[in-house]
Amino acid sequence: MEPPADPATEAAQYQYDDGTVEIVFAAEEGRVLTVREYPDDASFKTEIEPATYLGRHSGIADLPPVEAFTSGDETDDGQTNS
């Protein structure tokens, strides 16, 4: 599948070799907000190890549960993500 001309296109999905999936949530004024799904807890812990914990983000904490985003988990071309 051909990637978009602008990789920061809203809803663009990228999969890494380790199974991590990243989806562009929003891109504005040169900044890009993404959502990442790691294949397991160990991968997540390894990735965030050098980061500084800043607490819970209230805007994200108020979002619906993850099930609201995973039902009908399909790409634009109708393929189901695995």
C-alpha cells in the first residue's frame, strides 16, 4: 500500500517490525499527535524507560474506554487489522 504524501495525515496507520502500531490522531502547526499500541507490556516498558512520568492527562482520562475504539477495527480499504 502506498503511504500518503504527508506521513502526518490524520488517521494514517503505521506498523513497526516489533508489532507496534502508531496512528496519527492530529497534525497541526507542525506538531503531530499519535496513538501507539505496543504488542505487549514488556515492549511498552522498554520504550518508556528513558521518559519522565508526568502523571495522568485529564483530557485523555476522560475519553471513552478502549472498546469504543476497537469495535470494527478496520482500515480504510476494509481490511481488518490483526
